[in-house]
Amino acid sequence: MKTCSQCGKQFPDEYDFCMHCGAQYAAAPTPQQAPAPYYQQPYQPIPAPADVPNTGMNVLSCFFPVVGIILYFVWKDQTPNKAKKALKWGLIGFAASIAIGLIYGIIIGLAGL
């Protein structure tokens, strides 16, 4: 006879369900079926993502636009966000150098008259 774990009543061994409450018979786990003990994994910090724009490279790209354009073509497949920021700051630096050159030329031209 088996004893129901839900209602505590006994039922025949050939049944897998208690005929009194309908609960499924769950045999006590044997040593081979015992669940493995739970071990908590040690803390491992999540590494920083590699595709985060770098402020230092953006400043370098602004002051030296050629560096930003080169970095774009080097990084565009592996880290597209970094590549786009480097190109953006390279183009901003290029446009700023042209604007400063034009302003400088106008000032020199007016001073020479």
C-alpha cells in the first residue's frame, strides 16, 4: 500500500494517483535522483561594452579631422557607434577649420586695405 502525501490515506500500489483526493503519487527521491546542491556563482562584474564612444578619441578627431575619418574606416565593422562618433567629430573639426580659415582670411584681407 502507498500513502498519499496530500491527504495521508492509503491506496493500492498499482495506482499512481490517490483514489481519495486525486493527487499523483510522488515517491521519495532515491540517492541517485536527489537534486544536485545549489552553489552560488562568485560575483563577476559585467565587462563594459566595447562599442561605447570614447571622449578622448572624439576630441582627437575634432582637432585632427584626418584621424577621425581614418578611425571611422577602421572601426565601422567592429564598433559602428564609436566609428560614427569619430567620423562626426572629424567632420565637425574639418568644418571648423574651414570656418576659422575663412574668418582669418577675411580679417587679414580687411586689415591689408
